[in-house]
Amino acid sequence: MSSRDVILGRVRRAIGGPVEAPDTYATDIDRGYLREHGSRTTEQTVELLAENLADYRAIVHRATSQELPATLAGLLAGHGSRTVAVPPELPAAWLAEAAPTQVPDSPEHTPSELDQVDSVVTACAVAVAETGTIVLDGSPDQGRRRITLVPDHHICVVRVPDQVVSSVPQALERLDPARPLTWISGPSATSDIELDRVEGVHGPRTLEVVLVSGG
């Protein structure tokens, strides 16, 4: 049996058609993938996340749950934000001390209107330490995808250690594939033209991540 026969047999099996070639799908591929690389404590996993986030040029902050409102207020003030987009179920206490005018997420907002908003603050679904990736799934505390792509400044709050996993396979186990998933590894950037890095082409130029402990 040729490799072609094996591949076509797998395709037929996947689409529910008759399998004419012998089906060796379950025996000729080793499925013993690593779920994570190395062995780390919870604290080490969180530190790895912070290290990889910074490596991708995200700005990492740490705060307790009690310090979070003041931390967010300080970050928005430091950015000079006058307006901030807010998902529908972002905890109100998070922005209780923030001065910018809050712009609730609404389907009626056009991209041009969102482009006038200075910042956005969201929660996240999960964060992956090995890749320095934050995943949003459109939950009410994260809002629609567009509010995290159009404003130029994104502040994302990650609860540690509850929302931190080591690897992508572990993250996938927590995510619903039917939801609109956005995987973020650092601020938006591209080097397509002469390998010159340009930030802000496909999303925010500035990504700030607040690792929050204590509930």
C-alpha cells in the first residue's frame, strides 16, 4: 500500500465514505504527544508566562485583586486615555478608580467609532505560559472581537494561577471550539516588508497584561 492510498483512506474515513484502502490510521501514527515541556511548579509556570509575554513585547504588570483598580487607573492615565471600551460584564470594581469615559461594548459601534476609543480593558479565557499567549473567547467579560482589535491600547487582566496553563494542549482542553477564539502573543506586529517590524497593523500597538493574584 502506498502513502497515497493511506492518505486517501483517511480522507474517506473522515468524510464518512467507504474505506477501500486498509485503515491504519490508529496504528501508524504515534499519538503520544507531550502535554507540556519539562516539569514546573505553579509559580514557575506563572513566571514563564510573564517572561514570554515580555519577550513578545507585551508590558507585564503584577497586582493583587485589591490593587487592581488603582493599577488599571494608573495604566490608563499613563497612556493618556480619555475613553476606554468596556465589555458588558467586566467587573465594575476594576475600573472604579479610572478617570476615562467608559464606552460600553455595543454592536452598533462602527469600526470608525471604535478607532476613536483610546483603550480597551478585558479579562481573558486562558493564558499559555510556554508560548506567551493570551486567549480570548468572546465571553461577556471580554466582549466582541472587534473591541480588542480596533483600539490602539489593550489592557488584559489574567487571574493567576487559575487562568494560566503550561501548554497549548492544556489550553485547548479549557476552550470551546465553537466560540470566537482570539490568540494573542504580544502586540500586533508584522515584518512582511523588508523584515522591518511594524506594530499596530492588525490590532493594538500596545498590549499591557496585568497578572492578578488573590481572588
